[in-house]
Amino acid sequence: MRPSARAGLWSGGLLVTLAVAAVASAAVGPVHVDALVVAKACLNAIGLPTGLGVRLADATALGASLPVPVPVIDYAYPFDFALPGTAETIVRRLRLPRIALAAVVGFALASAGAVMQGFFRNPMADPSIVGVSSGAAVGAVATIALPLAIPFGLQAAAFVGALVTAFAVYVIATTDGRTPVATLLLAGIAVQTFLGAVISYLLLQSGESLEQAVYWLMGHLRNSSWAEVEVTLPLAILAFAVLLAYARDLNVMLLGEGDAQALGIEVERSKRILLAVSSVITAAAVAVAGVIGFVGLIVPHVMRLLVGPDHRVLLPTSALAGATFLVLTDTLARAGPVELPVGIVTAAFGAPFFLFLLRRREVHAL
Amino acid sequence: MIDVDGVHVTLGETAVLTGVDCLVERGELLGLVGPNGAGKTTLLRTVNGLLEPDAGTVTVDGDDVAALGSKALSRRVATVPQTTSLEFAFTVEEVVEMGRTPHRSRLDWTDATAAVERALARTETSHLADRPVDAISGGERQRVLLARALAQEAPVLVLDEPTASLDVNHQVRVLELVRELVDEGRTVVAAIHDLDLAARYCDRLALLHDGHVAAAGPPASVLTPANVEPAFETAVAVSEAELTGAPRVTAVADRPARDCRVHVVGTGRPAARALGACWRAGFEASVGVVPPGDVAATLATDLGATAVTAPPFAAIDRATREAVRDALDAADVVVLTTEAPDPASVEHLDDGRAVVDWRDGVDADAVDALDAEAGGESPQSDRPPAVVAAVLDELDEGVTGDD
């Protein structure tokens, strides 16, 4: 079967799975809502973008209020079922934003993970391998621990911290316009170690806000809002589209960089683009959800097992499977009597599953 | 078609290529030969654009390789790499399909074109199309890489050790295929470490040594002891492989230098083997009298040793007799390999020379008879016993080594 057909078929199936998982997840929570009402509320929440505008928003910086232009997307809502007000509010305002954000974050992390594993030709690669998560963590923990020092919101600080770190790692590993992946990997590990020290120091200095900082570090989706979805979703889709356009290049680069160059791939340029875009998509996810481990590592592995190494199929299926996986694990995280950070759940369920696959020798090197 | 002009390449601190000039004509198979580390792969990498020379230029069909983009270059030059990381489960067809990359836009996801099928058929890998590429043999893998390069449909093919890990059967099959491609008009540059294979299949050879082309031209003119010995730092004998007509290079590791001459009396294969054993053992050797074209005479020529020749079934003239006498006089030891030595040699065997008897299957009675005919003297009387013992040892060793 042609790869586009395979990709379409798998993606269709996974989209349905994701939708079912989302609706099922929306039915879970402390307040019981009838399943049919949940489904209708979900349909009501579907918004289709119809236009793009710009409005001025006030950003507070250093105590002064500044107007900042913000892109605004207009939405049309095709469904409008009449529902009891409380039920619709619970589903639409409380549960669905969180589910949607979980899906976006899972989507972003898993697609970045698939790209990084191919890029590094290393099965242990994950989205944060070039220090994106550590950089985000420094930004976030600094904001929490030293609230006066940083004039942005926590998420902006995390996003910027992530990108600055990734860029720094790239610059460190680059000589004469070439970036050997082995150097990049080692530079990433060294920078992560250094930032780990910075994070530990900041935690020591954080005093009363220690708990908040630790909670962020564990990765969570508490207090998610539609606003976060509205920023991250377009970014994730845009970045994903670029990554998908490079799926063929990634396939050829699996043969080795020399071979890829001889087959007409501008290897260094492709590497720069893949690295930049997957750093952006990871940074966006980490900024809103903290450091959620394992999604970007095991989801691409499992999908590679199912669909093979062709990134044209692997990338979309990993992204959608990652979205589904995080929706389900986040549901587990909030279903218990005490809400857990979802990072704990992904690692607690993901690692044993991964070990199971490893023991059955179904997970190989790429 | 390919013009390498004054190319210098320094890798790290090492100057690998120091002024390489090399021209490959359209429709020609040029073999790059040379010792390990001579820069064969480095030179190939300047041709397929993976390395930019520090100085000098490489042009393909008039276009400077360094100035061409990767895509444009990969439409002109296809590469069969020495090794590739094929440790993942792409199928053979998918890997060959990747050869179409230079002809595809990024978003063109169509697969399995006619070019891919042709490449698979051409390399006899069609039956492997659906097999994972990490589950086929080394020989099959090499053919798959060749198929991938064919799918590129580039006029120039660069092969880096295409036969390095293959058995004799696959070596020959791969090179036969390359030869066919060249005969159809492709231009091929191949680094081949096996000199005999290179000589057999290439139109011309370029011998790389010390960062430059030490010799270039038709195989027979490049593969001479004078060219090969300094490059490979070993003694070699170059002969003609009767089956293929190509030069055949036999390397002899550590041929010791001995200040001692041996003359072999006899003809045919026994004399040739004795001559070869003496030469390998480091003796200066001569042979005679032998008919011209005799295998011992040919070997003597290949080894640069003296052969005293005379036409068969004819009276041996005076000049030949003198030549034999001179050879025997110059020799410290005479090796006898035949029961019926030529009369010219027999004449001089009785002068108290050290004669070592090495006649396969000859029994003691026959040796006694020969001794009596030669004058009844003990054959090893006058010469230092050590020299004789050395010859005997070396001969025994050489002969068992041959069998």
C-alpha cells in the first residue's frame, strides 16, 4: 500500500480513537454527567476557525500596563444542542480545555520524539534531548522562585528558556556550519546537567513556593484553559506540517548523513530545520504542561513497531497516538481521590509497558 | 567527464590528498587502487561532494562539484557507499526507492516508479523487494545499494570498495554488472582494494600513494613491481592471469634480502616452483636452460630473474652454453629439479658445485646414478654447509607453503 494511503488509514483510525478517548474522558470527574449530555457538550464545543484578526491586549510588565498586539482567531460553532447549564459548564469550561490541552501536548511531544529519534538515529532520543525541557524548567522555576525577577508569565518564561537552551546547544555543537549529531547529543546532555544544577539551586532558594515549583517540574495539566489551547494548537499544527514535509528527508537521513547527502538531501539545512521546529513544538508543550516524560520516548517506539520506520506514516500516527495516550493518562491522573501530576502517571504506566516490549524483543534500535 | 585538478584535502591534522590530478573519460571505468589510508575514499568523497577540497577543483561534466547543490549533484553523481547503516526495518524496495530522492519534490510521496523496478531487476534483487533490508546477506545488501544508486539514474557512478565484503562469486557478479553499465555509457570511478579484480575490470587504474597519483594508465602499465612495491611497501610479482589476460599481482610479505644466488636446473612446473620458492626466500635466482614460453621462463621474467632459454628439440648453441656456465658460476647453490637436466647444465654440474637435489619422487638409486654421471663427487662438498642448509629449509618451507 502506498505510504500516503497507509498514513491516511492509520491516522483516520487514531483520530476516531482520540475522539472516543476525549469524550470518555469528559465523562470522568467528581460530578456525574450523563454520557449523552457529555457527547452533546463536546460537539457544542467544536469550533471551526473562520478568520484571523489582531487585537490589542494589555500585558503587565514591571508594574506598567502595555498594549501588545495579539492574533485572534474567530470561530464558528456548528453544533448547538440545548443542555442543562451546569453540565455544559462542567464539561465545556472545566474538563474539555484540559482534555484538549492534553491532546495538543501529547501530539506535540510524540511528534517531536519521533523526529528526534530519527534525527539522532538513537532509540533513546526524546524531545528534550537538546535541553529544551531543562531550559523550560529553568524559566518556569525561576519565575516561581523569584517572582519579581522575571517580567513575563511563567509560560512565556518557560517557552523562551526552552528555545534559548536549544539554540545554545546547537551553537555549541556547530563548527564550520556542520553539526555532528553525536556532538549535539553530548552538548545537550552537558547543558542539561548544568541546567539541572541551576534548577536545584533555584529550588533551594524557592522557599514557600517549593511545592509549586516541584509540581510544575513533574508535569501537569491542572488549571488548563481554552486560552492555552488556542495558542498551542495552531503552533503545534503548523510545526507538525513542517515536520511532515520533511518526513522523506528523515527517512533518507536514517541511512546516514553521508548517504543522505549523496542522495540529494541538504543534510545540514534539513537538520537545522528539523531541530528548530521540533524544539519549538516541544517548547510550546513544555511551557503549558511542564516536563511530562516518556510520551515522546515510548509512543514513537510503539508506533514504529506497528507501522514501521517510514516517517511519512510514523510521524502522523505517533502524533495522534501521543495525543490519545496523554488524554487517557491525564484522565487517570485526575480520576483518583488525589489528583496526581500527569508526568507521574505517564512514567508509571509507560515505563513498565516499555520494559515489557523490550523483554519481548520487539523494541530494537531504530 | 570527471576532472580532478590539483585537489588537496586535509582531514584534521593529516594531509590526505596533496595535489591529486586525475581525468576520467565518459564511458570509462577508472579504478582507484592504493594501500589502505592512501586516500581512495577521500578522493571519491570529493567527487560525490561529501568533502570540499581545501585547494583544487573537481568538475563533473564541466560543473564544479563544490558549487553544485546537493540535489543537482546527486542527479549527476550516484554513490555506492562502502558501508551504510541499514539497521532498521525498511524494505529493500523502500531503500531503492530512496534513490529517487534527487528527482522528487519534498511533498511528492509517490513510490515504486519504473526506475526503481528497473534498478531492482538489473541488480537481480527484485525477489528481495519486500524483505527487510536488515535481514538479507552482505552480497545481497551490496547489490541493493547498487540498485539504489542505479535508481538515481545519474550518468556518473562512484563506488567505494564495492566488493570489499563479498565472496568471489558476488565480487565477480557485481563487477560484471558495473562493467555492463560502463559499456552502456556510464562513467564509473571505483575504489577497489583487490588489485587483480581492479586490473581485470577497469579500463584504467590510478594508483594513489602518499596523497597523489603515483601512476595512472592501463592496468598493465600501472601494476608493475616498480609502481606497486613502493606504494604497498611489499615485494610483489606481477604475472599475467592466463584465464583473464589481466595482470595478476602476488604480494610477498617481508621477502628477506639474502646475499646468495641460486640457479635452478630443470624445466616446467617443478623448475618454476623451485624458482618461486627460492625467490620468495630472498635468494637471487636464475633458471635454465628452459624453452622460451616455458612456465619457469615466464615466471623468471615476472620475477625479474634470469632465464637462460633455448628453443626445444634443437642443439644448444655455444652462446647458450656460456650463459649457463655464467649462471652456474654466479650461483652459490644449484638446485636440481629434473631427472634429465639439459646437456649444457650437465656439462658444468661436475665442477664441485653445491648441488641440492630436489626432484619430486626421485628415488635414491636415480640420485646415485646422477651423481655418478656428474663425476661421483659428494654434491655438497665445497660450499659452506650453512648456505646449503638454508636453501634446503627455505625450499621445504616454500613447497609445503604452496601445497
